Amino acid sequence: MHPSLEHLIRLQQLETDASERKRRLAELPARVTEADAALAAAKAARDAATALVAENTATRRAADRELGVQQSRLTKFKDQLMEVKTNKEYTAMQHEIATAEEGVRTFEDQILTLMMQADELTAGVKAADAALAAEERKGKQVRADVEAERGQLEGELITIAAARTEVEGKLPAELVRLFNEGVSKRRGIAVSSIKDGHCEACQVRLRPQLIMEIRKGDRIVQCESCMRILFMPPPAPVPAATTESDRA
Ligand SMILES: [Zn+2]
């Protein structure tokens, strides 16, 4: 194997490690956005529940006023009933009293219904408040987790960058250039292993001559199709002798 190849393989490992961390860093804001959206939805639900209670209260006040009006009418007509002189007046007054009584019953029923609804709506606000508080706690936790993960990943990236500088120092400048060019042009993969006579990255079958040259290690060999630096992975470890459990 070419003496620089192990450093190039290590560089590729570091590059892959770094890009995996960058990808995770890039995903972090979405988690905050998602938590913010859930919080906004919980706030909207709480506001809607509160609005229903306010509406119920307003309707109830109007019904209370109407009930008062009907009750005064009823009292007034009952007083007047004592003073009527004729049968006709008496019948007319009885009719007014019946109408006012009907009005009182109607608003009393409405108020009872509104009171029952108010209990449900108040319970709804309580539930919405609890859900909102839960989302607020969750949002705080998500932010804390995201910040901790960001710190962790940024720290790891610094470590990786330092390791990379160290490995680059062991390589001729033109190989560092070749590697970096490969990374930027070939989706982050500048070094590819050989698998069953193929470039593992682009799947092209390699000429036996190339494979021989790689084994010899006189020069750094690139895939003729994708231009990635090629290496022959060490032979896979021979599977351990069959054990008792395998036979079972
Ligand atoms: Zn290739």
C-alpha cells in the first residue's frame, strides 16, 4: 500500500464524520421551529377556549337583563290585575301575565343552559391552559436539548478539524489538494475502497492493471471513472470457527 494512502483514508473518515455532524447541526433549527409551532397551536387553542367563555358570559348577561325585564312586566301586570274594572280588561291582563310568565320561563331555561355550558367551557379553558403549560415546558426542554447538542457537535467539529490538520501535515501538498478537490466535487467522498474488483463509490469495474498498481503501492491510483482515490481494504477478518451456538 502507498504510504500516503492510510492518511488519505483517515482524512476521508474525518471528512465523513464532520459532514455527519454538520448535517445534524443543520437539522437542529427544525426541532425548535416544530416546538414553536406546537406552542403557537396550544396558545391559539387556549385563546379560542377563553373566547368561548367570554361569549357565554356576554350571552348570560343579556339573558339576565331580559329575565329582569320579563319579571318586572309580570309584577306590573299582576298589580294591574287588582285594578281592572271589566271582564274584557281582566282577560287582556291575564293574557299579558301569561306572556310575561312564558318570557320568564324562556330566559330562566336559557340561563340554566348557559350555566351548564359555562361549566364545560371553564373546564375547557383549564385543560387548554394545562396543555399550553405542557407545551411551554416541552419547548424549553427542546431548546435546552438543541443548545446542548449544538455545543456537543461544534466541539466535535473542532476536534475533527484539529485531527484533520494533523493528518494533512503528514501528506504532500498535492495529495491534500487532490483530496479536497475530490471532497468538493464528489459529494464529500474523495476516497473509495475497492470491492469485488469494482470502485465501491461509482460501481465501475476496475482494470486488473489498476488493482495491481494499488497493491504495489508505487503511486496513488484514482478511479478512471469517478476520479476518486482508490484503496484496497484489508481482507475481512476470517469468521471465527463455528461455535456451539451456531450449530444449535
Ligand atoms: Zn469510481
